[in-house]
Amino acid sequence: MRGIIIAGGFGTRLRPLTLRRPKPLIPVANRPFLEYQVAQLKAAGADEIVFATNYLADRIEAHFGDGSRFGVRMRYAVETEPLGTAGAIRNAVEGLPPDRAIVFNGDILTDFDIGAIVRQHIETRAQVTLTLYRVRRPHPYGVIQVAADGRVQAFIEPTEEQKRAADRGEPMEGSDFINAGIYIIEPETLVRIPLRPCSIEREFYPQILAEGVPVYGVEGKGFWLDIGRPAQYLRATRALLSGEVKTALPPAGYRTEQGYWIGAEVDIQPDAEIEAGCSIGNGATIESRVQLSGYTVVGAGSSIGGGSVLHGCIIGERVQIGDGCHLENCIIDDECVIEPHVRLRNAVLGAGSVVRAYSAAEA
């Protein structure tokens, strides 16, 4: 069985974090996010994974190589133009032997039992099985209607008024099924996808539904999150470090008796206070009287100056944070310099940024 990960998006909603890397390689708990998806696909029975790539495609191939480090074969299907969700899937299998495919959107964090979804797909003799996720109304997503036996009946896009109601947060009764971005597709249906820019949700699936092709939906049980914005990135990090999401791969490093995660060659002063669930990458330095809490992540090679307090932060690699800083719910990308006695709240800094001493900001 083949896995396909759609990893070609530009990650515009996560800028500036995606200016130097593709979104699926953003580190979550000190591991590139794609590693969690690869482990999940492998656990579900995939022995080959194809990355459908476009933006900064070479970075993904450089990290994963032939897949031998991860126990699966890996291939790369690079788009010469953006092909949309459907076209990217077809491009990923072009020229390969036919095989059933598990398709993942490259920005989904979940602990759904993918193996169980594959088994149900086989039992129903579906050509396509969509994994569904139940959300409360209102919401900005398209809705998928299913019959009592799980057969998909229709894809319904939200009206502009429904989108506005979702933006306003107006309370509404009930819930809906939305597309969770995980599909099981048979090879004879895969080859029907056009090799051109094409949306799988808006064009291809409605087309084969109208033709009577058996398309089923299965409700995914467990954790699900689309990591599209900085707030969701923070949420995903906390879910992994707290154990809220059960993944096939643990956070990087090993867990100490105190309950936090550390990598190799970490220098932590004895009077530093590190809360359970935090993560400290390889070669990081934590100076005297530092306080880390709220599932804070410190990336490889970074240093946190004496007396600094960090709560709920993601600190990238080779970041220098001076003495006496206070950071809350911040995302600080690689190689930033935060000079002493800075106070930041809800800030997102792109790689290489410098914040001068005694600065203060709240986003």
C-alpha cells in the first residue's frame, strides 16, 4: 500500500515561518512535522510514501532521502505548476505501478486509527473512502452529507452568509461532518484524476459521485487539527507534548524523570525550573534561574539567558535569548536574537530577527 502526502503548499497563513522552509517541515516538539505523518502512514501499512511537492521541494527530499532512515521507500513528485489537491495526487502516482493509496494533506495532525479506516474501506468495497471529522456549527468548512450506511451523498460548500456567521461566532445548534483531509483511493480511481490543476473536493469527487462511483465516509475518532495558522501551530505543539494526541512517534529526545523532554548535550543549570511537558533540543543551554512552562519548546543550539521566563513558547534553533526576558505564547524562528530584558506576548518573529534590549510588545 502506498502513502501520498500532499506537501506542496506555500504556507502563506504561517508566514514568516514558511519563508525559509516548506510548511510540512516546520518543527513540532523539535521534529519536522512530516515525520509524524510518515510514522502514522507506516503504522497503517504503507511501505512506500510519495511526497507531492512544489514550494521548496528540495528541502523535503534533502531531509528524507530514499526513506531508509524511516523504514519506508520514498519518492518525490515535484509539480512544475500548482496542480491543486487532485492534480497533485495524480501527479504523485504517474508512471508508478497501480496500488491502493492513503492520501494525507501535509498539514493535518491527528491520531485517527488509519488502519481501521483502511479495513472499513475494504469491507464496503469503496472506490474512495473519505475520513470525516465532526465539528460544531458555525464553521467555514464545506459539509459532507452521508447516508445511514456511510455512502457519501453530496459535498455542500458554505454560503457567504454562513462564512460570515462563522466569522462572527454566532451560536448555532447541531454539528456537521467536514473533510478531514485523509483519503483511501483505489488505483482504478486514481488514474481517472486529471493530470492538470484540479480540486479534489470541488471538482473530482462531485464528478464521480454524480456517476455513481461508490464513495464512502468514515468518521475519524480522536484528535484532529489543521495546522494552518500560528495559533494552531502552538496548539499542535501543546497537544503533542501533553499527550493529548496519541502519535506513532514521540517528541524528539528522551523524557526525564521530571517529565520534560531533552536532547543530547544539553546544558541546564541546576536552579533552572522546567515544567513537565517542555522540550529542549540538542545542544541547548538553559542558564541560571530560567523558568520554562506551558509546553515551551527550545530548539537545538539555542540559549536562554539567566532569569528569563518563557511560557507557552516555541523557540527555534540557534536562537539567543538574553537575561531577564519574559516571553509568553511567542513563536521565535531560527537564529533570532532577543537582547536582555525584553517582554513579548503573542509575538511571531521570522528567522534572523533582532529585538533590542528593554523592548516590549504585545500582538
